Amino acid sequence: MNTPSNMLALGTKAPFFELPNPSKMNELQSLEELKGEKGTLVIFMCNHCPFVLHVIDKINELYEDYNDKGIEFIAINSNDIEKYPADSPEKMIEFQIERRFDFPYLFDESQAIAKAYDAACTPDFYFFDDKLDLIYRGQMDDSRPGNNKDVTGEDLIIAFENLLAGEPQEEIQRPSMGCNIKWK
């Protein structure tokens, strides 16, 4: 089922979280500890969703391009693992190793954090400035599995570049699209 993001209001403060990181022996990591110096991209995603698989390599590339410019990425998996064992914490570790991404990938077992962010789909992107105010939310770019558009990361790149240049964000922000979060 193709589910669009809910488009949380711009200017919203990033809801606080402290969640276990399966790749770090389930060490609890908080937004405060992980946030970027200039900006923080929170990504709701999972291991098995075709929409995530379609973009994960580009997300990783963007991370490599922007992490040293002060932008941190934090991925969160909120799926119900009883119904979807492919998204279990063990499989999160495997997915992170297989796809070779270094940004934190946290597990939101209670789904409280997904609800706090009004997340709807995987992937769902939220970009916050240095004060943790929401400045961009929506799609990474126009590409979707099967629509034959290149995965460019364009919409996120524009948001990152605007932030780094101190420019206002685009007024038109398009929703992300993906599999619905698997609610309990």
C-alpha cells in the first residue's frame, strides 16, 4: 500500500527520543547526543520495504557528503516485529552491515516515537535545523520503485544546501511515499 507522509507542521520542535541501537549492543542513544551541529535528518525506515531498498544507497551517499558539513542522520525503525520479523533488531544489524551505512539505526519498539513525529511511511524524512526546529519534511526526490526516475536525492540536497547557505527553504515540499509503518 502506497502511503504518503503526513507532513508535520514546519517549525515543530523535534520530539525527544532515547532509543536502543541494536548495532551498539542496544545502547540507548538520544536525540540530544546524536544531533548534528548544523542540522539533523531523522529517517523512519525499516529493512524490508521496497521503497527503503530503492533509496538506501543514495541516503548513505548523502550522509557521506554532508556528515562532515555538520548534518547528522538518525534512522529509526518503528515496525511491529511480531508481524514483520524481517524488521527485527537482529535483522537491523544485518541490514546495516550489508548496506554499509554508519549513521545510527535505532529501534522504536513501543512505536511512541513514530507517533510523536506523526510518521506514516517508510521512508519518512524530517530535517531539523541546529535548534531542532523542523525546516523540511517530505520526499528525498521524485524517484519511486518502478517509475524509472533516477534516484538523485534532489529534494534533500536542496534542503541541506539551503540550510548550509542560510537561505530559506522551498515553500513547496512534496510528501514522501512508501509502505505504511506496520502499526501494532
